[in-house]
Amino acid sequence: MRYFLLLAALWLLSGVAIAAPLPADTAVLTISSVPDGGLLLSQGWRYHVGDNSAWARPDFDDSAWDTLNPTRPRRELPRATQTGISWLRLRFRLGDSLRLRAPVLVPYYLGATDIYVNGKLLRHDGLLSAVPTDVQATSLLLEPLELPADVGTRGGVLAVRFAPYQARLQHGMDNMRFFVLTLRTERQVRQRQAEHLSALVVYYATAVVFLLLALLHLAFYRYNPAQRANRFFARYTLALALAALALYYIETLLSPAHGGWAEWTVPAFYALMVVSALYAVRALYELFGRRPGRLYAGLWASSIGFVVVEVFWRYSALSFLAFLGFMAMATAEQLRLTGQALQQQQRGARIIAAGFAFALLWLLVTAAMVLASVKTSLVVNYLEFTLLVLPPALGISLYLAREFALDSQLLQVKLREVERLSAQTLAQEQDKQALLESQNETLETQVTQRTGELQRSITNLHATQAQLIQKEKMASLGELTAGIAHEIQNPLNFVNNFSEVSTELMTELEEAQAAGDAEEVTALAVDVRQNLTKITEHGRRAAAIVRGMLEHSRTSTGERAPTDLNQLADEYLRLAYQGLRAKDKTFNAKLETDFAPGLPEVQAVGADLGRVLLNLFGNAFYAVQQRQQTGEAGYAPAVSVLTQSQNGHVEIRVSDNGTGMPPEVQAKIFQPFFTTKPTGQGTGLGLSLSYDIITKAHGGTLTVKSEPGQGSRFTILLPA
């Protein structure tokens, strides 16, 4: 079973290569004929480690170079050839029978190469590099090379610049051949390509057959879910279809030297075969009415062990032996279940046994051919996989199809019995037909009445639904209105309270004036003036809240213009600082600026950006003022602003060493009406409005980072 020995197959070249003996000191290899299967160029080569373009010239003297047989496995070659760049040279002459129609070169190697004939570059494959890990290999199977026409008359010098591929896992790579060139005639090449194409059709057709089986038994399971074996068999055949496709891609497109996902193609084939074996055993359990026990659990444990081995030791002998061991255990369990079914004379067991018998017979024949070194065509080689896995699958499929057919026959018998009983009851039904007609009329009348009632109920339901939707909208509007009213209620309460007190004071003032008490009149007038001042103050407070809400909900209509953010930030930083100093003469803070020179201008509404910066600076000064008022020893208030350009954006960073914010406050800091300031000192709309200006109006971002007791940092990022 050559394709269960896939790892070993990668170590061998396809076809037979025959080389005539040649003494080691012979300078020119004379090729008189090309035998069947091609001529393997294994002798007469000289090699040298290093890299020099002059070594490709035909007149270069390579007599001092060492001799080498590059067709040997990599592990048997000098270590100097295993890394870096080496050169191989071969002097050859074609015999009289080959001069008119020169043969072609068929390359096979695991690395990157430049191939020269008489100093002319014929092919460049892969990526050569003096750094071993940078070498990128090409496919193992390459297109043939035609020799130049002048080679047939004056011979030639074949020069190869070669860098071997350094696989991350060298377990199997060390056993592969280093560098192989085979001479074949055009007829041999065309015959080989035709055989290869025909053989690949086998894999493709095998995948299609297994896929059709999977779809068929999925349909069986869809119509009869009680037969769970169809479900497991569909998974079994689907895994085999994918395994056949994996072999197809291995033979046509891929090489383990490619690395990446291609490096996992062979392990994927092994894994799919393991999965198919597990589902095949599970399907047999269902077919023969057995319950999975410890043996099946052991198979799953073994499969997990195989996966571990494959991940860490893929392409190694250990991986290959682990795969063979698991498949042997799974096959033994399948044979055990089939043997028990035969002993118990279960229905259809012979069909499955015949499939296994054919597969085992073919396995023995294949093993005998391998041991006897019998030469077979590529098509026969590729048929080995198909003839090994298809017969058991077809046996199980035929069994399940037979069961499905028997179930269908039983169903037809039952259907005929139902038809007979229906015919018997038809006469009784005819007798009752007259009664049913009258009852139908009554029923139609009742249905009409009930339909009308149902229609009215539906109409009422729609009306109720519309009312509920409207109530939900009003409830949402009420919540919003309640939030706004709560913000305005506090200053209005002050206005109402001071108004009532002022009314009472005016009554007392009139009484004191009537009594002629001038001193009392003066005192009451002063109280009334103070109350009126408070009323004015809180009225303005309510107006400020309303103005802030209108600003927050209003979209700016200002035109954008190129704006210098350095100048804008500096202007509003000073403005905010002087504004706070006007309220508190004792407040001082260190102002730090780091403006990037040559900062690109941004298209923005300057007034809106100024409002954002003024809000951020005001919050920063408030934070450092609050920390200063705690009396912390050695504390020096500081507010800094930084601008810089990065990745097509302009960044403004406002930092302070104030009180900072806990995470729960940072999460809500940009929400409307959220504020940490005492009542009357903040509306909670500043940062919310700033966030909308930056993100919605200018397409930027506004973020915050803060630590309690350490300070806060707000960052604005705008497109330049």
C-alpha cells in the first residue's frame, strides 16, 4: 500500500533512472543512449561550497573541486552542502545517436537553484540565499528543461548554483534526495506526463465517488433519522473524500518544502484517515446494534495521541509508525465487529465482510509487489489507495442501501394495508356523507361567525398595539422630560422660595411703614433686595442650563477653515487660566506647553474647537484647584498641553496632576448631564458637547485616561 507509505514515497524518485559506470577521475561524461525510464545523472559531478558567478562559465577549471554524487540522500552528503550556497558542475558529451535530437533534463530537488548550460541560464527556481533560513524552495515536480541546440555538436558543461531548503522539522527531509537530474527523451517525458495525468484522475474520481456516497447517505439519514448509521457513514465517506483530495493536491501542487499550510498537507491526510476510521467503527456499532465501549474509547485516546505525535514529529518515522499503529487497531476493531455479526448471522453482514475481504486481499497483493520490487505504472500505483479504502466503504454503503430498500418495501406493504382498510371504511363514510353535508353547512355558518369575531379581535389587537407603542414613546419622552426638569427644578425651587419670602417681607415692610418704623423698613428693604439678587442669580442659572442644552442639541453650521491648533490651544489655555484667576486671586498653577513646530493645519470650525479646549482647560484647572485645597504637602498644581503629528493625524493632549477620576466616573464622563462638581457649579453638558464636536462634527476622537489621586489626561485626535 504505497500511499499509506506516503512518507517513504517522498524519499524516492518516480520511475527508474539508469546510469552507466564512470571512473571518478573521468573529466567528461559521455552519454551514448537514454534507457527506458531515463538516465540518472549521478556520476561525474564536482562540487564546491561558496558562490561565484564565474563558476557558471564553461571554460572554468574545476579540476581542483571535490567529486560528489548529488543523488544520494541528504544525510549521506558532506555537511558543508547542507547549508548556504554550493555549486555543482558536470562536463558531458552526447553520443552520435543523440546529437540530432538532444534529450531533455527532468529536475527534482529540494531547494532553490540556478541551472546553466555552457554559461547560459536555463532556469531559476525558488529564492537562493546565503542565509539558510531565507531559502525558499520550489515544487518537487518541475517542468522538463530543453538543452540548447549546440550541445549535440560540441557537448556541454552543466553548472548548478544550489541552496538546500532548511525545513523546520528535518525528520523526513534528511532521507530525501539532495539534487537529481534525469535525462529523458521527449517521448518518455510525454508518456510520463500522460501517465501522471491519468493517475491523478483516479484520485479525483475517488474523491467524487466518496462525496456522492456521503450525500446519498445524508439523504438516507434525512428520510430515516432512526438509522443513525447513515449519519456516521456519511461522515466516514466525507473524510475519505477529503483525504483523496489531499493526495491529489500532494501529487499535483504541493511540496513539503513549501512550508506554511502546504507543510501540513500530508499530516492532514493522515488526520483525515484517522477520522474516517473512527467514524467507520462508529457506523459498524450502529449497524450491528452494539454499544461503543472501552475499545472505542481507546481508539479515540489513540487518535489524540497520534495528533500529538503528528504535531511535534511530523514527517518522522515515529509519526508514520503511530499512523500505521492506529489504522491497524481501527481495522482490527472493524474486523472484530464484522466477525461477530457473521457468527450471529446478522442480516447483510456478508456484504460488509466481502468488502473487507477484497481490501485485505489487495493489501496482501500490494505488499507482495513491494517486497518483490515489481515495477508498475503510475495509474496502478495510485489505484492502490482507491482499491484499499473503496471496497469496505461500498460494502457498508450497499448494506445501508439494502436496509433502506427493505424499510421502503415494508412501508409499501403497510401502505397497501392502509389502502385496503381505507376501502373498507369508504362505504361507511359514504353513509355518513349526507349527515356530514348538513353538519358542514352548520359548520360554515359557525366559521363565518367566528371569522367575523376573529377579525374584530384582530382589529382591536392592532389598535391596542398602536396604543401601547404610543404609550412607550410617551414614556420615553417622559423620562427625557423628567431628566431635563430635574436639572432645571433646583434653580426654579430657589426662585419660588425667595419669591414667597419676598412677598412676606413686602407685607411686613408695608406694616412697618404704616407704623412709621423707619429702621425696620430699611432692614426689610435690604432683605428684599438680597432675595431679588438671589432670584436673579438662580434665574440666570436656569437660563444657563437651558442654553447649554440647546447648544448640546444644536448641530454647528459654521464653515470649516484651515486652523492652527498650536495658536488656538495657547490662546484658550491662557484664557481659561485668567478666567479662573479672576474668580480666585489666590490660585496659581504651572502652565506647561509642548507645541510641535510645523504642525499641519486642520480643516475645522475654530469657534467649536475653542469651546472644546476651553472646557478641557477649565476642567483641568478645577481639578488641580480641588487637590490644592486639600492642603497636601509639597503639591504644586500643573496643567500641560502637548501637540504632535502622527500617521496623518494631529494630536492635542491636555494633562493635569489634579484629583483624578475612578474608573466608574471615567465610564460616564461623556454622558449628558453627568458631573462630579457640586450642585450649581456644573451642568454636566460640557464634555458631552465637546465629545460631539470632536467625533461627529470633525471626524476625530476624544479619549480620557485617569488615575485617582494622580491626575487626568484628555487626548484629541483630528485628521490633518
